[in-house]
Amino acid sequence: MTDPTPAVRLDAVEKTYAEEGLRVTALAGITADIPRGRFVMIVGPSGSGKSTLLNLIGCIDRPTSGSVEVAGQKIADLSDDALTDFRARAVGFVFQNFNLFPVLSAFENVEYPLLLLGLSARVRRERTMAMLDQVGLADQAKQRPNQLSGGQKQRVAIARALVKGPSLVLADEPTANLDSANGAAIIELMRSVQRQHDTSFVFSTHDPQLMSHADETFSLRDGRLVGHHVAETV
Amino acid sequence: MLFKLAFRNILRNRRRSVMSIGAIAVGAIAMVLFGGFVAIIILGVQTDTVRRTGHLAIYRDGYFTFGSGNPAAWGMPGYRDILDMVKQDPVLAPMIEVVTPTVSLFGIAGNFAVEASRTFMGAGVVPGDRDTMRRWNPYHLTYNNAADSGLDGADPTKGVVGTGLARILGLCEALKLGECPPPQAKEKPDSPLATDIADLADSEKAANAEPADTRPHIDLLAATAGGAPNVISMVVTRADRQGVKELDDAMVLMHFDLAQQLLYGRGEKRAIAIVLQLHSTSDMPVAKARIAEVIRAKKLPLEVRDFIEISPFYGQVTGMFGAIFTFIASIMGVIVLFTVVNTMGMSVMERTAEIGTARAIGLRRGGIRRQFLLEGMILGAIGATAGILLGIGIAIIVNRSGLTWLPPGQSAPSPLAVMVDGMWKLHGGIWIGLMLMTTLAALLPANRAARLPVVDALRHV
């Protein structure tokens, strides 16, 4: 029996910033459920609030009002340390700029989240190598990020996000810094590993060509949810 | 992983890390060299003081505060019993190098053959004991002091004077001192005092009816315990330069028996002090406490003083050099502090996005703080270790260079030396101090890094 709890539940979420004395509304009253095990895309033009929404879903920011619930956990109830521990267990991130640690090898970058979970060296090694193998970089394990191409870096980032088996993976414009071929390959890879791991994937993009890959698409404009589309195949 | 990450981050900007490590190392080198130099000076002054005064002295109660102006009145009757008591005490005996009686006295020294006189400060000592005391050298320091006191245990009439006094009393040529004054025309004495002293000396010689002695000698006049003037003649075997001019112009070191004879005449012979020299200065507090305990238990009218009280110069030297060392260490500490704050601050700024990434992935604020603190500590550990090792290397080179200098209170140049052996406490202290300083310096940037909002940190370019 499948768990009916959505991967993410947003209830009247608002986020405002004060900039130079002005109140800027980044998100205004977003209410949505993102089901588990889906490949979800958040689309919208620049400044529409995609990154802000991903930050809230990823538990690295808190809403000004409203409620954010991730994997059944209300993030408002958690202290900073508890929220950090929750991210360590349940949320994986793939960044637009890859954000790999430049002083660590590909292997060590992927291993890093497992260290935070306190796993043994043997388990860490097995999982890390399996993940690198899955993204096709087992033979590049010892390379530092500056020795890898953009596509390879993003593969390492994907491996790092998935290695701990999170219930949710967030990717903020993961293909923005890649050429179209590499971008398509990365989307294919993300789609593939999402299916294998049955993980909920939420990523933002303003590239309409990628929308065909999504199970569900949420459209944002000026901080408001203006559309929700579910693919016919789902 | 934390250590690996910290170490690799230090190597990331090598030039900046090398500059920071260099600043820490220079601080450590300065402290090792100056600390070792100060240690040599302090131990040198201690050695010199303990050779002269011993570690402890037992006086009649009140002598130290009131009696030095009239030592004869503060003599200890039955001092041999006190000597025996100290020597046989089961607690004190194993600690003692020398225990010996001494006499301190003042008076007028005259060489009436050349009609010269001068007030003197005298000390009467047991020659053998004094020679043993002068050989005390537990720190293995190189000194140019004469190995013996210049006194003769078998001949109580022999004594030693300061070079200044020898010159004043016209013994310069007789003792082959050099820098002798030109000969002056002889004038008839017009001072009644000098005439009186000369008469006294002549009457003493006549009474003793000794054959003519060609050895250089002086006559010493002092008031006895009973208040009567007394004169004795002393053969001057040598003149020793004293580190302080006032002492050099007045010092007379004589045989204990001769000093007693001058101070007590035909009366009961007493000692002014029982001096104890210990094998080790570290035993001094225990020995002092034991003597005080015995004095209290036996209700003896005595007091015990240590060399730090007897010779305030020692305390002044240690205090002054301690203050200079603290000042230098503080300056070095501040330089290290600012260097590391700058290095770590730059590092935090450059790695802001990485801090955001680590926090997003699940590293707590405390983990970020630990990371930067560890980097500061590694910088400190490398810099302090390298600096201490380099400092020791430089110290060894200095010690072998053959350079000399004149330490405070010394009369002859000593080798310029930096203490290295047995300085593990100083070196350990420097290492720990620099580590604490670098950790403290890293704390501010580390806290700043830990407090960064994750979203803002990730947005940082």
C-alpha cells in the first residue's frame, strides 16, 4: 500500500523580503501538494519565485507565513539543528553551479553526506562506489572537480544528492550551466535514477524544452502559482 | 574527513597559508630565543647569588630587619649547636650541599704605609665551605669566576679585597692589578682619626711582636660587640672584581676566625648567620619551611631568610626580564592574532558558497565552526612547531658562536647563550600559547561562517 502523505505539502505559503526599506513579496499564498515518487518541474520566468520555493521545500529557508511540510514533517516545528539533521537524512540538493567541494575528490564529494549520517567506512565506500557507477563516473572517483567537465561535475552532484537515499531531491536549474547535449543527458540521468530510487524529484527550470520530461509541472509567475499540469502518462 | 578537509583547505591558498604560518613561526622563534636567553640570565644570576649567599640564612630574630647596621650586637651565641642541629636534621641533611657560619661586619680598612683608609664591608667565611659554595653549578653554566675564594683555611690572616678597595688602599702594584694610579707625594697625616688608627695598628703589631712581613697587608678597624675599637691585620692575597662598583670599593672577604677575632676580640665568639646552600633551588621552600618549623618547635630566637629576600637584586632581575618577555610575547601574540584573523576571514569570504553547500547537505552550524577552528589550530600547530624547532636550531648556532656579553651583576664577560636543554616547559608553553592564540583568532571568522544564513551563503558568488 502506497503512503498517501505527499512528498511536499505547501499551505498558503508566503515569503517576503525587506530590501532597502521596501517589502518585496517573493511568494504569495502558494498552496500545493507534490506527490511522492514524481519527477516534478517548477517552471517560470526569472524572478517568478522558483528558487525561493525550492529553498522552502528544501528546508534551507522558512516561510514568512503559511506551512511547509516535507515527507510529513512540518519544518516550522524544527530547530535549526533539527532541521539540518532532517536535511542530512531526507533532502538531496543538485545546484546550478554544481557546488562541489574543490578540495575533495569525486569519491569524497559523494561520500560527504554519508559522513554526516555517521555511517561506517565500509558502508560509505560501498554506497559511494555504487552511486558513482550508476552515474557513470566510477573510473573518475579520484579526480578533483577541476579535473572534470561540467557534465561530469553535475553527475557527481547528482550522485552526492542521491547517495544517502533521500525522500526528496531538489535541483535548482541543474542544466543552466551545461550545453544542450549535456543538459539533456543530465535530465535523462536524473529521470533514470529517480525511477530506480523511487525518489521525489523537484527541479526548477525556465527551459520549456525540458517540460516534456516531467510527471507534473507547476507554473509560477510573480510569486503566484498560475498553473499545474499532470502528464498524461502518470 | 573534517581533518582532511581542513588540511586541504589550508593548502588551497598556499601563499597565504605560508605567510600565516611564517608569522606564527617568527613569533615562536622570538619567544624561544628570548625565553632561552632570559632563562640563562636568571639562572646565571641565581647561580651567582647562591654561590655568594647560599639558599637560606638563619639569623637571630630581627637581624634581617634591624640588625645589619650593627651586626656584632646580633651575633648568635651557641651557633655551633645550631650548625649541628641543621646538619643532623633528617629532612634537611639530604638537601644540603654546604652549611656554614658567617660573620658580617663593617669598619675602616687602612693601609697606613701609604696613609690610605676606607670604610669596608666585610664578610668572614670558612674558606673550605666558601670554596665549595663557589663551585655550585647545577645548571652547568660557564663562568669565569675564580674557582676558589682566595682564602687559606690554614692561615686565618689571609683575605681578599675588591679591586676598587685595593686601588684605594694603594695595593694596586703589589697585587699587579693594572690601571694603577700615579704615585703621589707623601703627606703628613693631618686627620686625628687616621693617626689614631695608625697608632692602634702599631700597638697591635707591637703587642703581637711579629717579624716584619713583606706581603701586602691592610689593617682593619671595627667596633667589637662590647663597643670597644679593635684592630687586626690582614694579608691581602688577591683582589677580585665585584660586579657593583660600590661593593668593589668596599669588599673585604676574610677568614671566619679572623672576622670573629675582629668583631668579638677576646669575648665569646659568635656567628652572624648560618648559611645553607642546597643541592637544588627547588628544595628551598621545603628546607625553609622545615627550618621555620624547627625554630618554632624549639622556640629559638631565630629567623630564616631565603636568597630572594637577602638579595633583592635577584628578584629585580627576574621581574624585569619576566616583564620584558611578557611584553614581547604579547606583541607576538597580537601579530599572530591579527594574521590568523585575516587569513581565516579571507578564507570564510572565499568559501561562503561552500559553507552554504555544506549546511544545505546537512552540516550543523557547530560543524562549520569546528571546521574553521580546526584550520586555525592546524595553522597554529604547524607554525608553532616549525618556529620552536627553528628557534632551537638558531639557539644551538648562537651557543656555538663563541660570542660573549656582560650579564647583570657579573664582573667578567660570559658566553652569549640561549638555554635549550630542559626548556620543555617554556617550549610547551609557547606551543600551547600560540595554539590558543590561533584558535582564538579563528573563533571570530568561524562564528561568522557558522551564522551565515544558508540561502545567503549559497547565493554568494
